[in-house]
Amino acid sequence: MGEPLYQIMGRHRATTLPERKPSWLKVKAPGGPNYLRLKQLMRDLDLHTVCEEAHCPNVGECWEHGTATFMILGDVCTRNCAYCAVAHGRPPKFDPAEPERVAEAAATMQLQHVVLTSVDRDDLPDFGAWAFAETIRQIKARCPQTSVEVLVPDFQGKEASIRSVLEAEPDIYNHNTETVPRLYKRCRPGGRYARVMDIFTTAKRLAPHIPTKTGIILGMGETNEEVVAVMKDLRAVDVDILTLGQYLRPSDGHIALDRYVTPDEFRRFYEIGMELGFRHVESGPLVRSSYHAWEQVQAAGV
């Protein structure tokens, strides 16, 4: 693999941030006709998208391509991660008709690939696993040619919940690692790094034919060598697809931005990821977990 990453990039520490975002983080504001049509469709069906809730910078691009990530189980999370824009508190009662509405939206939009994600629902006995499984089944029944990726919460590591979702046969099983072990307590207090690795071990044991995927957010205080160490851990549990993107602080109430990672650094992370053996790596300042998800299906051999 050549020189260690930090010898190529340098051991970063936070420096004075520029007053404005770097040019590589600037995107066109959404507002095209397909974007407006899909936004109205979501409101008509009383559905939520992580594209909107998480302030994704790519919402305009993806929606103009007729692609969206549905956020099921409401828009209020039981956890309070320091980097996340989604509201936290006491979630509303789960609507068992939601899976059918999501399938209706997928059919109306004529999607070729659907991504399903959710808030954490630690208040539910199965942590929301049934909702994922039923939504997969509803979409596949109504749109048999559509591939389905799930971006699931950790289900507190419970095998029964992981199994429930996998038995519905998603085309990709995704759970985000988010950050390096050292920052978990500060950035993701409800999560456990070791639990993430156990989740992928369990998923591969239960359904080795289903590709696994994860994402890491950069710019919250991690070092480059810590990122590479996480990448190695993920390959050790046979994760297939990796995304790496820039953290953008949603508000002053969220964890401070440590630095802007440069495009050259993201390119080097891509190269290292491919050298480590990931089937596909999506690495760039504007990359989010669902960015170019439709292309990753092909890369994973689905």
C-alpha cells in the first residue's frame, strides 16, 4: 500500500477555518421541476425523506434523477447524535400503513432503486425492524424490478431484528459507522463502535449473499490514520461498500467542525479503500450514504 496515509497527507490538526465554505462544497440550490414534483408527492403521501431531514447537499441532483431516500418510522429520533440534523425526542406512534405508502410512492416515481432509512426507534420492541422488512416486501411486490437498499439503525445489536430485515431480502444492507472509535462517546453517545463491527459480522453470517455497506463522516476531529484503521476494521468484517464524506455542521448546537477535508485527501482515501479490497468506494466532500446509490448496486454485483 506504500507510505502510511499520514506521511502523504500530514497529521492534521484543526486550523483556523475559512469564513466561507471552500469552493468544492458549493452546490446549486434545488428547484428543478422533478424536484418540486417529488417534494409535493412526499407531502401528499405524508412521507419523509432523509434528503430533506438531514439537509443533504445533493438533494437537488438526486431528485432531478428521480431518486430519493425514504425515511420511515417518523422524523423524530430517540437518540441525540452530536452531528445529526434530525430532531430528537419522543417519536410519534408508528403507522403500520406507512410501508404501503412508500411502495406507492416508489411505483409512482418509477424508481429503479430505493433506499430506506429511519430514525432510531429504541422505544419499539423490535427497534423498527418489522417496518423495514414490510416496506421491502411491499416495494418488491409492487415494483419487482426495483432494487432496495436499507440503511438501518443498530437495532441495539439484536440478532432477531437484523435477521428480520435480512429475511425480507434487501439488495444492500447498510449501517453507518459514522466516525472513529475515539470520538464515539462525544459524537454518537447512543452507539458503540464494537457493536457496529458485530452487526456486520452477524449480517454476513446470516445472509452472506447480501452486500454490506457503511459510511464515515470526516471533519469532526478524527485523524487520517484513525480513518484508515477504521477502513481496515471494516474490511476485516467483510464490508463491501464504503462511503466517505465531509461533515457540515447543521447548527451552532451541533458538534463543531474540525476541518474541511480536501478533494485530494478524499481521492487518497478512495485509493486506499480500493487497495484494501472494498468492492466500491464513494469518497468526496459532498458524498453522503445514498449518493450515487443506484451505481453502487451494479458495483456490488446485485
